[in-house]
Amino acid sequence: MRPRFATSAVSMPYPIEFLCQTSCHLELPQRQRDPHAQLLHLYAGSALLRLGKQQWLLPKGASFWLPAECLYGLTRLAGAQIGRVRCSVRISQGLPTEAGFLTGAPLLPALLDSLSQDTDLDWQGAHGRKLLVLRDTLQTCSLRQQAPLAALDPGLAAVVEAIMAGGDASAQATAWTHTTGLSPRSLPARFRTALDLGPSQWQSQWQLLQTLDGIKRGLSEAQAATAAGLSGLAAYQRLVQRYLPKHAHAGNRSSAS
């Protein structure tokens, strides 16, 4: 069952808060710096997190820690459901000071799942008490420093890496089946288990992102689409219609004119 998402107050009157976001469309990255330390948890789908020159893939179930004042860019793929735990500077002592995947706290996933089901967000009630337990739990967590794709099993990571490098993902998928001894039909199922998207859907959104990046760098839409591995301008326009919200469509048309 999908979690129900509720958002706490926009301001931060309490030491710790929990809020959630659901992305119906591909949400393009915007570099931002949050004055609060925060935890990002993927309930569904996947996201791309850029820190400096590295881009991390956050699959379903991942919990990633961002320290206060960390400059980052978050891309939410269509269908991503992300919970955010933001911590006031009042409770910064004892929290991790670097970015990375959180580990070493078996209670953390259960707490996050429970918070996502809350509809009564009263700080004086059960929601507030769970947040206080979460605060204490975060102080017991450790960070796992790993490669950007290491949150996936090696076979899936190789396929995703091939997609992101613009290589032959189908050839990498064939190699994956030879390495694992599994049927080629099992790859899409395992892909969906980890990322809630099939390989072609994930690749389409990645290619759309690369096309938009090429347009920002001065390429024409047709040039950027071809450079991203798409068949041409028509293929790019189909992905825009499929994955971007309507206000983004208008922005693309005005920027191209």
C-alpha cells in the first residue's frame, strides 16, 4: 500500500519536522542550499541527487543524509515519492556532518513508514512523539560512503551506468543475463523492484534530461535530442508531452522561439 503523504507546517517551529512530496511528472533539478540538515527517503520510484560533480542514484527504499548548508540538486523522476526529515540547528549536535547513505538503525525504516501514514500532525500528539524518537534514532545512525550507483545490485548498476553513459543498454542487459544466469525477462522485473520503472521508461527520462541539458548549453532541440540518443526532434517532443508538466511545455516553447 502506498503511503499517505501529509505536509507539516511550512515554517519550522519545532526541532524536527517531516514532510513529503509526490512527483507525478519528471521534476527538473534546481540547485539549492537548505539551512537545515535533512534526510531524504525514497518511498517509491527513484531520484537523482547531484552533489558537486557527482550524481547519486537514489532507488526505492534509500535514505540519504544531507548536512546543513549542503548545496545540492535533486531530480525526481515521474512517480517518485520522497519523504524529508528536516532538523533544526537546535538538535544538530550528534548528527552526521557529511553526506551519504544512512545505515545502522533498524528502527529508521519503520519510523519513516509510520510517519508517512499520519494524518494528525499535532506536535503534542503521536506524530510529535514519533518525531522525537526519530531525532534520537538519527543520532545513532552511521554513514555509508559508496559509489553513486552502489545502492543497486552490481548487475542493475551496470545497466543503469550504460544508460547514463549513452551506451548500448541492451548489450549490457544481455551481459547481465549471462553473468547472473537469469532469464532476460527477469531484468525488467528486477529493475521495477528497485526503481519502480522499467528500463525503457527510466532511459526515456534520462534521455529527456540530457536533451534539456544540451538545450541549456546552446544546442538546438534537434541537436540535443540526437546527442542524447533519441531518434530526433519528434521523439523529444513526445517525451516532453509524456513526462513534463504543462507549464514546463510552455517554457520549452518560449525558450525555443
